[in-house]
Amino acid sequence: MEKRFGALQLARIPVLLLLIWATGWTARAKVEAMAEISMADYWWPWAITILLSLAFVVVALLGRLRRHPWLVLSVEAVTAGVVALVPPLSWVLWLGVGGSWVTAMTGGLAQPLAMAWLAIVGFRTVRQVRG
């Protein structure tokens, strides 16, 4: 049972990265709608961004009351830390202009979501160390 739960905890990482990547599409759609000053075109990407952010937080919090393997916490902390703390311009320099990941990192909610993820991992780690 514990081994299966550890695998599920590890599977959370690509799901969270996929949700961050998905915010790139909504960020691009919002920028295009703002350029055209079209509220109708802006509303749907904005609503989808809210739903993606809610899904991100739900996935990030699932199962956090249980003990996590240190490897999972370490991988999560490094992944969330890189996404949260690497300056957006670095993603452009490394990956070029365009693409959903670069758009998510430069114009989306990737960094605030990753900071929340990093805080969640930090709280889980502290709780695990204490008890």
C-alpha cells in the first residue's frame, strides 16, 4: 500500500507540470484578446486559467496529510524551486521564443503556482521532520 501511495505522490509532479504548461495557452489567448480589446475573447481563457489554478492547488494538496518518501519531497522541492525561482528571461534564452512552456513561464501564472507548490512541500517537510 505504501509503495503504491509513493508512486502516486511521485506521479503528482508531472501532473502539476502539465497544469503549469496548460496555463501557457490561456496566457497567450488572454494577450491576444487584450490586443484586440475583446472582452468576449478574454473571458474564456481567464475562466480556464482560474479552473487550471484551482486544479493545480487541489492536486498539490492531495494526500499531504500522509507521510511522503524523502525522495519524493526532494524531487518536488527541486522541481517547484526551479519553476518558481528561475527568472522568466532564462526560459526564453534556453528554449527560445514561443511555445506553451515559455509562454506559461513568462506570461502565465507558472511562478506563483510553483511558489505555492514549493510552500506546500516546505510545510510537509517541516511537519514530517517534527513528527
